[in-house]
Amino acid sequence: MHKLPNFSKYIIRSCAAMSIFFGGIAQAIAGDAAQVVFVAGDAKLSNKALRLNSMVAEGAQINTGADGFVYLKTIDGGFLIVRPNSTIRIVSYHVDKAKPENTRIKLELLNGVARSISGDAVKLSRQNFRFNTPVAAIGVRGTDFTVFTDQAVSRVSVLSGGVVVSGFGGSCLPSGTGPCEGGSAVELFASQQGKLLQIMKDQLKPNLFNSNSSSPDTVSPPRADEPNSKPVAAGAGMPSAGIVLGSGNDVAIDPIKSATLPSYIQNTQSTTKALENSIIWGRWAAVAGQEPNLDLAKQNQAQTKLIAANPYYAIFQTKSSEWQVPVVGSMGFSLKGGEAFILNEANNSVASATMENGKLYLDFANAQFSTGFDLVSKGERFNMQARGSIAADGKLSGNPQFSEGTNMAVQGVVTAEKGGSASYLFQRRFDADRLGYGITYWSK
């Protein structure tokens, strides 16, 4: 009679130990998949508000509302971008660096629009990557692609690399891993500009169409701070193409809107600062009593193209000077001009700044650039650095959220005129109170 309690205690202890053991296994299986590097608007993780810098585990489901955006940096250096009114599930994100053949990555977009940029693990183990929608299986060829889906139709567009898409049926099952190959699979590559793949429910083979009003980027346009995203249309009051966001010292910069500008900044225009070549740059807003030197209205009338803008500076380009950049070689530039200041948000004060030791290097073979300079203000010297991508039309884009070795956000353009000219905006947060803004001009 007295042995039963002891036996019960043994059972309880054993169950507790098994619970801890299996709980540990569950935690190991449901490892971290990604980190939230940007969140705006209504965005939830398992019905709880999603927080900046929080980790997202395997098995997690993310939901965004009408104004919700989420940028996730995956554990292998890729990105998953979730746009408004979307639901996505990270089914698995197991990465084995030592044995890439053991890597297993599976994503599932239930509805809405999402963009997937392959990380290192995906590139090394493309045969083990799957992106499902309710009607199709998507595999990659080392890729950056965007998907729209509802329960009846899916559409896929490609920014770089390629995808292979197939409807479910036969050996291609939603429960599978890796791309579905075979007669029903259709490939789409970035070189097929202006094309998308569309597949309907119960359809095995996708159709190739021209991009139209139903393409993923049209249904849910990207924010201006998406990597290499196309600028959104400018709104009233300030230009919005290429609004740059960045961070410094792990302090995030919130999206900037014209309504939040300090009271001493006025949206007035003066004379345009036009250089001898096709790049037109300057300050469109008054700062600390200094009048603007860039006339936005005049540039709109001249039908120049807005390349990039922030609350103070803007860069335009004459449409006749668009450049198809080379795919081989490199080019170095010297800093020839610019303007900068440091804004203290705590007291709305401005300190002028100068730039020294500037360098800009373009690697056309890898479509990458690197740049840096010293920003000097009131005895302080800040080492500014950025790396980023060069688009086929010469646009430069770099963001601390997406580029290693980068502490400032950069957006601009390079042209071939006069042997080579470039200009870019930069922005960086130094601490909780201070932000740096500026614009640069470079020549060969």
C-alpha cells in the first residue's frame, strides 16, 4: 500500500522529464528563422503585434492589415517582405551549413503579396526550397521574386534569377519539398522583362502573360525603402521617390512624412542648381534660414525624372541621359560637391557639416558599389560607409537593413556623361536625438 505513492511520484517525475525532453526537441525543431528588421502599420505574429528586432521562429504565421509592412532578414542572409493584407507562414527554415543537402526551407503564402530574396542557404540548396500558394508550388533558380495569391489564382514576377512554377497534381503535392519539375512546370527568368506567370486553381501548367494591372507590384506596391524597389508616385507637398531610411548604432529611423518636419523647415523654392551634365541636384527645402537651391516646380515642368528625395534634398535626371550600365569593368569617382547637416530632434537645432576623404567605387561585373567619407561637424568626425547595388539603368541603392558594412542609407544615380558622373542622397541616425542628412556629387 505504501509503494503506490512512491510509484506515482516516479511516474510524475518521469512524465515531467519527458515533457522537458520533448519540449527541448520542439524548441530545437522550431528554431529561429528570421529577424524583423522593419515593421510598419498593422502587423501581427500569432495575433500579437510584431515588434522591431524580434525573432520569428519556424512555424510562425504573420498577418498584415491594410497598412502593414514587414521586412524579415532570414538566418541565411535572405529577405522575406510581407506587404499589406497578407498572410504568410514560415513552415520550415532549417539550415545546415556543413551539409547543405540537409537544408529544408518552406514558405507558404496563404493570401496577399510577398517578396522572397534568396539567402545563402537557398542558393546552395535550391532543390530543398519550396514556396507554396493555395494553387501552386514555386521553386527557385537563385532568385528574387514577388507573388500575389488568393484562393483561386497566383501570379509570380521575377526581379532577378528565375523561378519554376507548377500547379498541384500528380507528384507535385502541397506537402512536398523543393521545386516541382516535369511537363507541368514553367520557368520564368528576370531576362523576360515585363512578363509574369499566372496559374488558376486546379490548373496544372501556368500561363505566361505580359505584366498588367493584376501584377503583384500593382496589386500591392512596394514601399520606397524596399531593396531596389521602384519609387512610388510623388504626393503633395514633397517628392517621395526613393525616400531613404537607415540606421546607425542600432537605432532605427521611422518612415519620414512631410507632416513631421521641424517647424523651421519651409517648403519653398528658389533657383535650380543644374550642373553641366544631366544630373540635377540640390536642397528643395529651407533649412535654418538658408533658402532652397532646387526648384521642384521647374523640374516638374521640365519633365526631368525624379531619382531620389528625402525631406530636404532631391536628385533629378534628364530623361535623355538614361544609361544602360556595362556588365564588366569598374570605375572610381572623386567627391566634387555636396551639402550636409546634422539635425538634433530634441531641440530642433541644425549643425552644418562638411565631407572629407570621399570615395566611390563601382563594380559593374557584380552590379555593386561601395562608398565612404568623413562627415565633420563641430569637432566631431563620423566615418560614413555604404555598400549597395547598381541597377541596369544606373540607379544606386544601399540600406543598413539590407547591406553588410553599411551605416548610412544611400540612393542616387550614375551616368556616363563626361566620362562618368554620380550623385546620391545619404541619411544616418547617430543616436536617439541626432540625424544626418546630405547630398553628394561625384565625377570620374
